[in-house]
Amino acid sequence: MTTFAQLIHGIGVQESGNNYHVVNSIGAVGKYQVMKANIPSWSREILGHSITWQQFRDSPALQEKIVQGKLRKYFNKYGAAGAAAMWYSGQPNPNKTYGNPPVYKYVNSVIGIANRYSGTSLPGGGGGGGATSTGSGYIAPTAVHLSTSELAAQYGFTSSFLNSNPELKKLFQNAVSGQWSADKFKASLQNTKWWRGHSSSERQYLMDRYMDPATGHQNLAQNQVRARQIGNQLGIVETAYTKKKIATAAYNMTAKGWDENQVRYYLGQYVYFSGGKHQGQGGEEWDALHEYAYSMGITMKSDWYADKSRNIVRGIATEQDYKNEILNKAKAAFPMYTKQLEGGQTVADIAQPYLQSMSQILELPGGSINLFDPTIKKALQYKNPTTSKLEAKPLWQFENDLRADPRWKKTQNAQDSMMQVAHQVLTDFGVKY
């Protein structure tokens, strides 16, 4: 004699292969394939309140509670075969010949599955796939009579998704021809190259794209905008090549769940500085490092600035990391100023008095003199002839040396000084003028 636990098992396998989450093309939902239209009234009857079909689909526990409650009434009143007939056709006679397949074939299939089940406990949740319904609820989804889309739904997928990949298409065809259960199909699916080659989030995205293409397209478009914004912030110059990289980032945001840090890390490597184009954060970092090196009297190659700026915007390193590298080079070049440099001064700060004196005495524009001027470098790296130590040349000595520079003779300062000397000599000889 078929028990209620066996009956529940038989109907679950017959209807969906035990797939709680399938919704087929005509609106049958869940493991036992309850029609959407029945869910509000059945849930109110069994639970005391109505739920939506989406809530029903998403909760195996609610499916079991509602379906077991409903089927228990059929089972107590009509027995196992009568309950199966009611579930399928809305009437309790298991010998009826109408339907496709006929009622009696559906009932015989359910009872056959049920009697091969040795378990005694009722299901409480878990599982997998789909069927259909008329009358009080149902039309069994036997493989022979269902469309491709309905067969795909039995396994919890859409036919368009399964047909989108040759490997999945072949697996689906094998499952249909072999009348696999949903559990067997999913176990085989997990052994495919497609499954192993995609993360769980990417697999879900690809499946959702076929089940709800409008939403998938909208999400991808939104992330395309965001990826482009991040690229612009980083300083990417948009070309056909970098636009493809931005599109790749948008896909990975949508399909793989990349966060902003991952996008910055990926796109940051495509921030280029060719043609003097410095824009966005990458350009700001390039300028900041270049300005700091300039203030330290240090020269770095253009590739160094580009590589380090990309690393900063990608989050691999910080601006301070590379400023420390420049600082160490400055201390090696100007070891006599190590304490000042470690205290936060720049070589430009230390050289300022020399720069001002040189500008005034040689009457040179301030902007034309910098730390790389040989006269300034020589003064900053002066070797004391007495001690043989590197130190800053005394400012008075530096200024005297400037007046020995051939450029000084061409200045107004030199001419005025010579006139003053000449006047003094004439005065000393008693010449009045």
C-alpha cells in the first residue's frame, strides 16, 4: 500500500524531478508544479494567509507545507491513486483516459515511482525542477509530450541558455533522451568545462541574461557607464583599444561582481601619458611625482613616472611610497642635507638663498634658474678644501664667485659698481664732477 510519504515523493519526481525553483512556460511553479493562480488561495487555506507565487518559488519550506497540506486532504479522502488523479486532473478517478498523457498513465507513473521509494519521512526542503496543471491544478510534464522550452524548464533552465553553448546543448540533449532527473542533469552540468571555467556569480549572470534579458542588459549598461566614469577619473584616454578594456571591466562588474577597487586595479594599467597628455588621477599623480623630484634635484625617466602613476591609481602602491624613493635618491646625492630632508625640507628649500642671490647678482629671471643649474649644484655640493667634507658653500663666497662669472660683467650691477669705483678714484685724486 502506497504511503503518503511515498506519494509525495512520486509526485515531486514526476512533476519536476524535485526542482523547487523551476517556473515553466505556462506558469506552473516549484517542485510540485503548482499553478500561479492557485497559490494565493491554497496558501491562505493551509497557512491562514496568502503569499505570492514568487514567495512560493523562493521557499522550499513553504512549498512543502502548502503542498503536503493540500495533498494530505486528497490522500485521506481518495487514497494514493485518487490523490494523484486529483493532483493531475482535478477529479479522483485514477482510470480516466483523457489528457495528454491520459490520467491513468500519469497516475500509474506516479504510483510506480512512489512504490520504488523506501523512505518513510516526508520531505522538508531542498531539491530541484517542473511540470504543469489543469482543473484543480496539473498536467504532468512527461518528456515525450513537452516542448523544448518545457523540457529545459524541468532542469531549471531556459532552452535559449542551454542552446547558447555547444557543450551545454549536447548535455541537454543527452538528458532529454535519457530522461535524466534534474539532480543528475545538474551533477553532470557541474562537470562541464563551462561550469568549471566560470565563477558562480558569472554563471548566474549568464543564466539570468537569458531568463531576463532586459534586466541583464540594463545592469550591463549601468556598469558600462560606471566603468567609463572610473576610467575617466583614472585618466584613461579613450581610444578603440581602451574602450574595449572599459567594456571588459563593465562585464566583470556585472557578471563577476567586481567592486570599484578591482575595476581601478584593472583599468589603471591602461592609463597612458603619451603625447604629453596628463589627465585624471593618473595625470595628477604623474605631476605630483615629477614636481617632487624636481624640488629634490632628482631626475627620473619618463617611463618611471608613467609606471609609478599607474601603480598608484591601481592601488598597488601609494604616492608616498614613490616620494620616499625620490627622497632616498636625494639623500644620496646631497648627503650633507640628510637631516633637513628627513625633517621635511626639500633641496629647493635649502637652495633658495643661492637661487635668489644668483638671480639678483647675474640679473637673471628667477624662473630661468633651477637646482639643475651647474652653478647651483656646485654650490650645494661644495667640497671644503680644508676639511675635504661636502657642505654648502658659504653664501658670501658664492656671491663673490658670481662676480667672477663672465656673465656678471654684462650686468647693470657690474657697470654701476665699476662707475662707483671710477668715481671714488677720481675723488681720491681731487677731481670734481
